[in-house]
Amino acid sequence: MFINYEHENNVYGVTVERREDNYFITYDNTEYKVTCEEKKPGQLIIKIGDRIIKSIVTEGEQEKYIFIDGNVYKVKPVQLTGRTNKRKKEAGEADLDSPISGKIVNIKSKKDDTVKKGDVLIVIEAMKMEYLIRAPYDGVVKKVNFKENDQIEIGQTTVEITKK
Amino acid sequence: MFKKILIANRGEIAVRIIKACQELGIQTVAIYSDVDTTSPHVTLADESVNLGDPTPIESYLNIPKIIQIAKEKNAEAIHPGYGFLAENPDFAETCNKAGIKFIGPSSKVISLMGDKIAAKKTMEKAEVPVIPGYHGSKQDNESLAKEGIKIGFPLLVKATAGGGGKGMRVVKSEDMLLESIEGAKRESKSSFGNDTVFLEKYLEKPHHIEFQILADEKGNTIHLFERECSIQRRHQKIIEESPSPVMTPELREEMGKAAVTAAKTVGYSNAGTVEFMIDENLNYYFMEMNTRLQVEHPITEMTTGIDLAKWQLRIASGEPLTLKQEDIVQRGHAIECRIYAENPKNGFLPSTGMLHKVEEPVGPNIRVDSGIITNNVVSPYYDPMLSKLITYAENREECIQKIIWSLSNYVIMGVTSNISFLKKVLEHDEFHKGNTTTHFIDNYFSEWKKKKNALPVDALISLAIYDSMHSKKEETVRYKEADPHSPWKHVGRWRVSEEA
């Protein structure tokens, strides 16, 4: 079988075939002949010649996680039918998105306010910590998407600013 | 000794206390909110009671509800753990009035030590050195700014009721002063319901060193040596060790005496911690006293062999402290790493989600105090600390090696943790040299980004085999594993049909 894995925006194509007790894995024009024992669900002991790889694989909803040599990698299956269309963000826009899920505790800007780069626009509290959303550039506030005491989720846009 | 107590907390500390109770033959009542139904502390206890709404104020901070549960369950005492109600004098007082023993010092002492200004004034009177600053009652922003300018920069703005880095700001220059005062006040108001702040000289190259105290209710007070807790991010500790790499025997003795004086001055009872800062020249200053069992208590337990949680229970039940100062010996070296659900690549912001797999490292002198198991969900409601990894060894260098090994064998998948960051800190030359000032993370890791490393070939091989094993297409070959000599394996797959 042929599988594509995506990890941190890189795609890795691998083929794997099982013949008798061996697995034949081909990646990057190299074939690896290995044996493998699954000791517990997801816990693999792989032998490549005399070398032993110990790894643990576990599944999330869509993604898979692999633990190897003390590191955790998160991989996703690659959609072969078309690309997922991600909305491209304008430069600096990401700075107005909430970095965390939490509660809006203070709103320091309103519609039509002129703001300077670095001005605090909104204060979000999560896990008893405050996170300040600052203006990424000079501009005029077009819209404030929340009011005080609103719940905000990670990635939601707090304030929209028309760049000057 | 108590027959039954209630543990008013969650996570690893609830687990720690329940286990101590079980060893002493005390029945336990756990409490849990709706998002914690599958947490380990819930099933570990003898009884557990649902609090409903996970919002802290409705659950683990809900004094009337917790007192009512304790009464219904005939719990004789309440252990508050740390955080939540642990340093809330009203809670201690309410317990008292309800005839339930609060496991900790008296409400009066909590109140005094909780007020950082009053605490420092008390210590000054007892001739325990304190740090220069403004602890006055003029709390309007202009007066505070004036006092701040008098002390000079860098300067620390800190909430009187604060703790754990909440309601605290470092001010590097005058133009940031007002904004920082406002921010600290607001954060303190929302976290502690009180917006009094104080100002303090900000020490250069400081170490955070604290002394563990045990005191019984008859006034017998001892210390159990120091913990160095300087490795902090966002003003919260992430790595602690004992003994401190900068401590000298003379300073240890002097600071130990000062810590005992501090505790005795306020009539302290139960387990507590006196926090000091020391500067480059080993001058020490009293910072505050924590009137609870600390997160990092295990490293003291490892180096002294004394179980602090059990002593808390004994002392609260009225037993005298039979340990004498001269019997307490500090031996070997212990390090603790706090395992957080957070992303060091992204300003240490907490991460949430499902823990698809959790496996702890196992080995000699490796201790894991954990509040999580596989399939638990890390919610945004509470502190993102998942567990603590503690190792013990003959000396500091071996202890560092052991904890790095342990971190490399700690499996947490599904939620981003700080494990690889902790390893990098422990591997750093300056850490090995003992240059562990409180600015360590800022100095050496402020620009730290985990290298975008390619997926290693071994990982790809593992994934491919895993998918091959678990894919439905290859199911037939898996039957072979059942019995290699079975004739059925040559038959292929059958379909069982009712109609045939």
C-alpha cells in the first residue's frame, strides 16, 4: 500500500508491503526490510537488521501521533482529492486573532478609534493569566467582534482594523 | 488520627494526598467537576462527589458546596492541596466554624501571610532581611508611579494577594510604569478580588531559594533545608532542585534559622515554605511565606526521606512533631520538572485537547506525581500542569542525566507538552554550571524555537508498519498470527451469509 503522511507542511510518500514475517518499506528510493512486533496496542518493536527501533503510535480523530527517541510527532493523512483551501491571511492579520480560548475581560478600543501600533485593544483572560491583543499596525478600528465577559475561542479574530 | 477527610482539589495533588491518606488508613472523599469525571483522583478515593459546573468559582472554589459535602460525608478534616482554596483564610475560618479541621495553618496566619505587605513588615520587625520597596497604602496610580521612580528601575509591580506570577509585572523603564501598574491591578482584581499592589527593587542575577518548614500546633518548628526554584517562565517555576547549586553550608544554616524565626514569629503550624531571593553576593531577602504544601515538595521528600503530606495529616490531627532539627539530614540530589500542557514555541500558551496516550517513565529513583491518564481531556478551566517528574541521584550531575533520560521516556501524545523544552533547559551548559538565576529562560531561551525537524525515517517506518497492521485491506495476513500451523490460514476470507 502507498501512504502519504503530512508533518509540519511536508509530505512524505511511503510504500509498505508485507511478505511473510517481513515488512518492506520504501521511502526516498531506499527499501527497508524489517520485522515488527506490536507488544501492546500501538507499541512497536521494529528490527532492521540488528538495529532495534522502539516507537509508540496512537490515533487521534484524524491525526496520528508517533513517539520515538523522546520526541512526539503529529502527522496527518494527506487528502488526495484536491487541496484544502485555507484562507490566506493578510500580513499581520494573525496578530489580531486570539492566541487562546478564554474570557474577554477588558475592551480598550471601539469602532472608529484611531489606534497606533502597539496599543492594547483587548484583554483576554485564560487560566487566570492575561493576554493582551495589541494593534499590529497603525489604523482605524473597523469592528470589535466581542464585548466584555464574552467567551473567545483560539483563532477567533478579536478586532478588525483598517490599516492606515 | 482522622478517620475520614475530604480533599478539596483535583489533579496530581489530589492523587498525592489520597495516597498518603490510604497509607495512614484514612478514608477519603474526592470532589470533581463535570469535566473531571474521568480524572484519576475521582476513582482513587473511597467516595467521590460531583460538583457540577466546571467553572472554578462554581466547583473547586465553591466554599458552601464543599463544606456541605464534607458535613454530609462526615469528613473530619479538609485538605485543600495547593491553589484553589489552599490560601483562602475565609475557607479556613468557615471550616473551623463548621467543626471541620482545615489541614494547614490557622486562618489568622494565612491572612497575615497572604497580605504580602503585612508579611514583610512582620518579618522586618523579627529582623529577617527584606527587599527594598514600597509597601504603602497610597494605591492611586500616580502615587505608585512616584514611589516607583524613587526605587528606580528595573522594578517589580506585584499584587499583594498575588502568587504564581499572577498580578505581577517587571518594569524596565519609566514609560512602561503606568501601564504595568494598571495591568497588575486588573489581573489581581480578577484573580484574587483585590487590587492592592506593592513595588520592589528588582534584583539582578537573583536565585529563588525557599526553605521547607514543618511546625506542630504546640510551636515545635523545624526546617527541611532549601529548594532552588529559579528556573521559571512567566514567573512560574518549571524546574526545581534540592540542594541549591549556589548554597554554602554557612548560608544554609543562617537561612534555615531565619526561616524558622519567620515561622515562629507568626505562630505558624503545619507545612509551609519561606521564600527568599538571594543576589549575586549571596545576600538573602525574605520574599513571602506560602502557607500550604508546595507543588515542589517532592524534592524535599526525596533528599530528606520525610513524607510531608503525611506530616500535614499528623500535625492537623493534633500529633506532636517528633522530628528534631538535628535529625534532619539532606542527602543526594533531587530535581523536579513540571510537565505542562503548553506550547513553548508559542509563548508557553496553554494547550488543550485529548490526551491520546500517556505513559510514564519507570526506573529506580524516578517518581511521577501525575493527575492524568490516557484519554483524559485537558480543559481550559484549570491550571495546565499535568504532572511532575522527580528524580533522585547521588549528586547533581547524575540527577540531571537521570531526569533527561526520564523525560525522553515520558510519552504524552495528543496535547503539546513542554517536555522537549525541559530537556533543552537541562542540557544547557549554564544549567550544568549551576548558573540557574531566575532570568535563565529569558537569557538563554527567549528566542527559542524548537527546530522544525523533518520526520525521521524511523518514524515513517513505524507509521507505515502501524498502518499496514491496522488497515482493513491487510486484515487477512493478521489471521496468520493466531496459529502459524493452522490449515485455515490458507483458505482466505470467508463470508458468512444467512441466505446461502
